[in-house]
Amino acid sequence: MSTDKQKFKMMIGERVENEKEAVRLLHDSMGKTNNTVIRLLLYQLALDSTKHEHMLRAISKLLETPSKEQFRWEGEEFRKAIENHVEVEREMLEGFEKIVDKTEDKRVRFILEDIISDEKKHHAIMKRVHELVCEGEKVKDEKWWDFLFRYSRLTG
Ligand SMILES: [Fe+2]
Ligand SMILES: [Fe+2]
């Protein structure tokens, strides 16, 4: 690995530590208020930081491996697991769609609608993963990146 690449990798490592520290601080601040909504928002930021940490770890991994070795066609066991996730996400989405109209409370509806938009995204992601891993041929790298761009930009 060239010095530039090593430096870049170290910078990614520093970002990981930074996100972990943010999680600690956010949890700490959550303990200082009893406001339900503020606590929820702080917690969501902490979850985002954990997500960023994992994204950064994925970058570190990608930096170590040539691109073509990253994505392979998956075996039967994994394909079955993904089929199950497609159903689980569908059930979650339908479950929330059923209860969202049962309340008049705007605050509650707002939160439930936010969950519904997440569940729609989760279901679409799982359906697309299923399509990709069930293809008989080796999935091309570009297809994965196209997929990631369209469906799994969870920061949206
Ligand atoms: Fe972050
Ligand atoms: Fe979900």
C-alpha cells in the first residue's frame, strides 16, 4: 500500500474513533434530559453515528481488497435467509400501515409515518438484494454499486 493510501486509511480510522466518541457523548446527553422527543432525536443521531462507524469500516475493508473480489453470488442458505427478510419487512410495513390510521394524535402519526417510510425502504432493499443474489450468473460490480446508490442510501 502506498504512503498516500496508508495515510488515507489512517484518516478513516480517525473518523471511526470520532463517530464512536459521538455515540458516547450522545448517550451521555440523553441521560441529562427527560424530554421524550429530544431523547429520541439524540438517540437517532447516536444510531447514525454507529451506522457511520460501520460504513467507515466497510471503506477500510474495500481499501484492502481489489474491487472484483468483493461481490460473489451467494449460496442457498443465504438466499433463503434473504427470502425470509423480504417477508419480514413486508409484514413490518403492512403492520404499521394498519395501525397508522387508528390514531388521531398527530405526534404519534408523525412518528409512525416516519417508521413506514423506513420500512418501505427496507422492503425495497431486501427485494433488490434477493433479485441480485438469485441471479444465476456472477453479479457484476457495477450492479451492486448501482443498487447501493438507489436503494441503500440510508442516510437520506
Ligand atoms: Fe457521523
Ligand atoms: Fe424494517
